[in-house]
Amino acid sequence: MKIRAVRGTRDILPDEIPAWQTLERAAHGLLGRYGYREIRTPVFEETELFARGIGAETDIVTKEMYTFDDRDGSSLTLRPEATAGIVRAVIEHNLMNTDPALKVYALGPMFRRERPQKGRYRQFHQLDVEAFGLTSPTIDAEMIEVAVAYLEACGVRQHQLVLNSVGDQHCRPAYVETLRTALREHAPSMCGDCQRRAETNPLRVLDCKVPDDQKMIEGLPKITGHLCADCRDHFAEVCRQLKLLGIPYRLSHRLVRGLDYYVRTTFEILSGELGAQNSVLGGGRYDGLVRDLGGPEVAGTGFAVGLERLALLMPAGESEGRCDVFLAPLTSEALDPALVLQRDLRQAGVRAMLDPEGRSFKSRMKQADKLGARFVAILGDDEAARGVWTIRDMERSEQEDVPEGRILEHLKEKTNG
Ligand code: HAM
């Protein structure tokens, strides 16, 4: 039986890699300009970190985690997201002591056992961006500015920013109770998931996509009317700064997100081109998470971009040639000088290749063409007798003889210049 990739996982094949390298380069470049430094944390952690960090009642923790017992009996989980692991590292290494306004980002694979479909995988990748120790609404607005700038740096022009405030520990509990009471009335007619959430995690009802529930949800009390004065002021200032920075947004009181750690600002960026899985990026403020995971009382704000979804949105790049000089030694005596020239060219930074199988001249020319070679360097009997290489310029369809002693310099000049 053929062994295939596990359902929900996918290979990123060489043809897709240029887009991935572009988005990785854009991340390093852009985030450096905003003062972020990279951090790399393990792909598995103690299960309790995620249960406590993301919320025991969330879909991620109840249904989607890859959890296994280690040989010593401890329970480990493949990270379903990056924030909890980064917070653990920040606490463990006291990073806040040396940097009270800590800005970090991470790139890597995440794991969620969701139903696979276009743009939704069981192993997927995120760029995750986090800022600690900053309570001002300015950092919420800057975080959103970074998110938008990143998408634009990757060539994504069509996107929509959706924004909400989910309140904090002072105003949200009362709102959640109001919501729970309102939901009791509708319980019998709601979908099964909402019936369960109405009791365990009423905010999540607002995220329900079941068509029959939409009318009822639109009629529910809105968090916007239940924010305390501090949350209202904070949110108003985030919105004002976004306007100042020229970043358009749409408010949605239903944007509650699938992780429990958020307070105040939440945001997502959507793209109509993605189909059902239309969120390319999501984030918000999570003051209190560092404390809940055993650290000091430190504010946090961040977001994560789904890189598979981003790659789907990126404009197709020109496919670049992979070879500068293709060497064609036509006789067995020509092989040695060709191998030495190939090494010298590569050492000089030139992408040089030859066909180690020594196939026919015609098939070698085909191969050179397929690799996008700019030049083919031919060494046959005739050339050897005259002490030259024939250099064929593939773009111009021109040929010239170059003396053996000058061949390396000649090809270096032609390809680097
Ligand atoms: P999230 O909304 O769960 O947030 O995920 C962020 C992004 O990851 C989504 O917008 C989506 O593009 C991508 N994503 C999520 N699940 C999948 C999947 N199964 N397949 C493909 N892509 C997926 C977080 O993870 C938070 N940790 C973000 C954050 C950082 N908040 C504060 N700091």
C-alpha cells in the first residue's frame, strides 16, 4: 500500500517555495523595522499550558488538540497556536526584566485537528507577532498597522479589517450573564453547538455560522452597549488612531474569536478570495494571560497570520531560472575540466550545473532550457583542439569562442554583471 501524507497535512513543493521564501523575507524585514525580534519555541509543550492559556471550554482545547502521553506519563500537546508557548518562554526566561516593552515574532507550524478543507489544515503555519508590557491603545493600533503592512508587503491588496472590543474583567462578566439569560429564551430553537455554548461559553454563540441561528443572534444584546468607561475610551482611541493612520475598518460586535484570552481589542483581516475559511489573520489584546500562566501582571497584544492562506492570496511571481551556466562536456576527456570549472563557478557565486549522466547533446540543451540557463558552455573535440570553450548565449541565440585560460573570468563577468 502506498503511504500518503496524513489527512489535513500537505507538502510544500519546490514550485511553491519562492512564495514562502518571499513571505518569510517580508516578515523578517518588516518586523525588524517595527522593533520586533524573532523567537523560536518548541512545537510541543505540556498540555496544561494550552488548557489554561487558550481556555478549557474552547473548541481548540476540547476538540482539536493533538495530545499524547509521553513515556513518563506526562501529557504533551502539539502547539495549536504560538501565543501560549511564547508567554511561557517570556515568563521562564524573565524576558520582561531586561526588556519591559518586549516585541517578538515567531514563524512555524501549528497543529489543530479540524475538518480539512481549502485553507484549513491539521498542520498549518503561522507568523505570530506579540508585544508585551504595553497597555496604551497606541500599541493596539500599531499592531493592526503592522498586520496590514505585512499583507501589503506580500502583495495582498484586497482585504477587510474587522474590529471589536470584547471588554475586560470589569465589564465582560456582567455582559456574559446578560447574554446567558437572553439565550435561555432561545435555547430550544438553537443549533446543538449553541445550546452547549449558551451555558459553557455564551460569547462563542456570537461566532455561530449556522444560517437558521443568524436572526436570533442579531437580536441578542451587543457587547458594545455594555463596555465600562475604560474599555470604551480605550476602544475609541484605537479607532481614532486607525483613522489617523488611514487604515479602513468595519466594526463587528460579533467578533469574539476562538480563544478565551482576549480582552478589549479583537481584530481579524478577511479576504473574499479565500472562500469559507476567509480569515487570513486574527489577534487582539490579552492582558492577564501572562499572570494566568504564572508570570507578572503584564499586558499583551498580538496577532497571527495563516501562511497557507496568505500564500493562496499572493500574486504569482515570475518563475525564475535556476541556472546561470550549463556546462556541456561532449567527450570523456572534457569531463574533468568541466567539473573543475563547475566548482570554480559555484565558488564564485555563479549557479553552474552539468548533466552527470552525459546524455545526448540534444537532451542536454533541452535540460539547459528547462533550467532557464543563461549560457551553455560547450567543450567538444573541436574546442579542445583549439584550446577554447564555445559559449552559447541562450537569450540572444549567439555563440562565441572563449580561450580556456579566460573562461572562468569571462563567465563570471557575464553572469554577475
Ligand atoms: P487564530 O485566529 O486561531 O489566532 O489563528 C490565526 C490565523 O491562523 C487564522 O486567521 C488563520 O489564517 C490561521 N489558521 C488557524 N487555523 C488554521 C487551520 N486549521 N489551517 C490553516 N490556517 C489556520 C491565533 O492563533 C492567536 N494565537 C493569534 C494571536 C496572537 N492573538 C494574539 N497573539
